[in-house]
Amino acid sequence: MWVKVGTQFARRWWAFFTRLEHLHYLDADNPTHLWLLLNLFLNNLNDNCKAFQQHWNNHLMGGSTTNDKSPLDQCFLGQARLGVYKDECASIHPDIISTYYGVHCKIINCGPDLADEINEDVADHIAADQQTHVCHEAIKVPVYGNPFMDEATEAKFWQLLAQMVEGDIVPEDVGLHSHKWNDRQYPLFEVLRVGNRGTKEVQISLEEAVWQQRAKLWGQAMTALEVVLTSI
């Protein structure tokens, strides 16, 4: 399934963000730029995820056990035959369930201080058990934050951006004019490095007009952001 996620929409978003870095001055280490990305494109990305989810759940699966039924068909048939299953441990890690769930012991009556100590001991045991499954360095989560000091200033930014979009203003110095492009043509592809070692190169098409429109929106937002922040 994850291969389908990548080929159907995720790689195009990756290529688009790479395009913003290469051509439209996105700085991935700038918390303000990350805030801008989230506010401009997160809803679009979520819409793509939901569309893929709907398509995937309705696609027919071949094989001797599926009989060309979709995941939704299989789910419905299972509920009709066996009833709706309620998983009481849905949010708990499987290793924790197998170690601690269903252990019967005598209930100890103790005061709140001792109860806290027992809970802390259990938490420490769980953390120690899980540590053996951690095989990689912790992933650094990018920092992002609202660059505006108050809601009124942020409202000015969104108002200015709306005016730029309505007026179809194409700002300078954000890679939106043809003199910034090779052969004065907006590039139709972006090259991504994939594979475990990042040595394989693939061309991802950004030929659809929506990607250039989103790049334009990014440039307009960058300009509006600079105008508002420098006027404070």
C-alpha cells in the first residue's frame, strides 16, 4: 500500500516541496517557512490523503481469499458475520499488551503516595522493555511557530495575501518569473533521490497546472509575510 501512497500522490508533494527549495526560496530550517507551509498546504495534502483512502478502500483485491472484493466489502461482510469488534487496546503498543494485559494479581490497598510509586515503577519497566526495540537515533522534529505577535497582525497578513491572490499579483524575487527559469520555461519535472542510500534518481512530473499555481501562492505568501513583518 505504501508504494501506492508514494506513486499516487506523496512523491508529487515531496517533489513540490523540493521545487520550493530549489526555485522559490523555501528554507526548510526556517520555522516561519514551516508555519507558512502548514497553513497554505496542509488542507490540500489532507484532501489528497482522504481521496487516496477512499480509492483504496473501494478498489477490488484479487486473490483466492478476497474474491475480487474491496476492503470495504470485506469489512462489511466480516461485521455482518461476526459482529462489530471493539478493540479495547487499540491505542496501546502490541508489546505492552502482550507483557502486561490480562495479568491477574491480588489488589493491593495502598495510599496515594504508594500508588504513585507503583505506577512509576510500571512506567519504568515498560520504558525499559521498549528500549530494546529502538534501533535508530531519535528523529528530530522540525520546529515551527506563528511569526506574528498577535492575531491582528496575522489578520493583516491574510488580508494582504487575499488581495494579492485576487489581483493576480506575481511578485519579484521568488522565482516566479521566466528569467529565473532554465530556457525561460517553467520546469515540468523535479528530480528526487530515492532508495535506501539515496543513489537512485527519479523524475517526478509537476506538469499539472495546480503545482505552478501552488508555487505562485507560496511566492505571494512569502512576499506578504515579508511586507507585514517589516512594517511592525
